Amino acid sequence: MGQLLAACYALAYPQDPPLLPEREAEGLLQPAPDEATDHFVVWDGDTALAYASLRSSRSQNLHGARAQLLVHPDWRRRGLGRALAGALGTHARAQGKTAVTFFTINFAPAGEPFARSLGARVVLENRTSRLDLGAVSPELLRDWQRRPAEDPYRLHLWDTVPDEYLPRAADLMMVMNTAPRADAGEEDWIVTPEMVRGWEAEVAAAGERRLLLAAEDTRTGELAAYTEIFWSPERAALVYQGATAVRPAARGQKLGKWLKAAMLDAVRAECPGALWVRTNNAEENAAMLAINVQLGFQPWARTLEWQLGGQA
């Protein structure tokens, strides 16, 4: 399985550090917190020719699921993808899933017409952007990290969220419910401390590192904003920017810019081999896109989120 995942990635992203097949195979066996995953594989002996998965929460938004489908580059245009798509659809319906979402990217151009042939519709357009760390302005980073006198906010940088902050961190992560979403019928996600610990364990088991930078309001102890990044030490040239969110009541104080700039300094210190940062934002998320553009992020790819079923 790992060889299949690595081969598909290498074809779509030939300029990226290659995936490690062993790591990718191990990652398939790591259960995410509160998540059920069903795997579908087409085998030729002990060689995986095609793979699909259906992932869904065990306790929330039970109507929805997320799908992935990959066919080995040497085995495409033989009906394997359509056969797997049919199996996924049958299984999803049997599980009561009425809204199945999945992604395509322009670097795999066959994905979009295939999605349309299934009857899927685009529900969210995303911009994947890339930042050349060597081109980032040091003056800009310093400027964005200047704070007013007697600023009530302070930053915390964590690999693992300390126990005393864990409930507050889980509560903060639910601010991502305010971000653009694809499924119109999706209810707000509830994040628990146990889920945060599970995600941390999942990252560690995958051999990756995650840094979380949070801004605390020292007047109340509330965590008001956060950003996170991920990378694999074996592929350190490429760093992935994860979620960034600011509580609605704390917006307008340049916390997002502060966090973004401080995190780039942390990346340079913690991952000296990093060359690029990659991130994904909904095209309608104008505020976050504006911050990224000012930092120097350049459009790199077009990612579409599709849905079968659900609310039109």
C-alpha cells in the first residue's frame, strides 16, 4: 500500500520530497480520534493497484463521510477507479451516509472530469499557496511581531498542549467552525480534550512533528487565537501550515499576523531544513488569504472540494 501511495504522489508532485512508503503504510493503520475508516484495495498478488477509503466521525455529523481514491499510475484507464467508486458508493449508502465529500487538485487533471462523471458537484474552491522561506522579509516579520505597550496577550509554543491548557485549547479549536465549509448540512464540530490528545498521538505515531502557537489573553486566561504547522523530519524541506483561527471577539487586533510571523520564526529554529511552507485556504476566506499574500505566499495549485448527495 505504501508503494501505491508514494507512486501516486510522485506523479502529481514530482518536485516535492518523495513520500516514504513505509511511513505511508503505517499511517493507514493509525486510527484518528472518534473516526471510523473503511479501506478498499484492488490487489494483484501482493501489489496494490488501487486504493479507496471512506472516513467518518463515530459521534458527529453522522450523515457525512470523506472519501479518497487513488489508482497506481501504471494501472490507470482500466476501470479500477470506477469500480472502487462504485464500491464506495454502495458502502456509503449502506452506512446511511447521505453526503460524501472528496478533493481533486489540478496537478492530477483526470480527477475533475472523473468527479463530474460521478455526478458530484463542486461545493468549495480552495487555493493552495506556497511560501519560499528564503524570500520572506525579516523586516515584515519583526513589524508583525511588534505589540502595543501593556499588551494583554502572550504567546505559547507547544509540541504537546500542557494539561492545564488542554480544555482551553480544545475550546479554541472549535473556532474553526467559523471557517468556510463545504457541507451545507454540517453541524458545528465539537472538539474534546480527548480528541486533542488523540491527534497529538496520531502525529507522533506518524513520525511527524506539529507545533501549535497560541495567544492567551492574560486578563482572563482564555486562548484567543492559534496557528499550527506540521512536517516530517525525513521531508523537512516542506512544511505544512494547518489551521489558523482567531476568536471573533478578538479579531481586529492583528493576532493573526502576530501568530503567523512568530510561527515562521519558530519554523526556522525548529526545522532548519525547511525551504517551503504550503497551505490551503478557501477562495472565499479573504481575510486569511490577504495575510498569506502579504507574507509572500504565492498561488501554487487549485483544489476543489466535491460532494455527492447533501444539500445543494
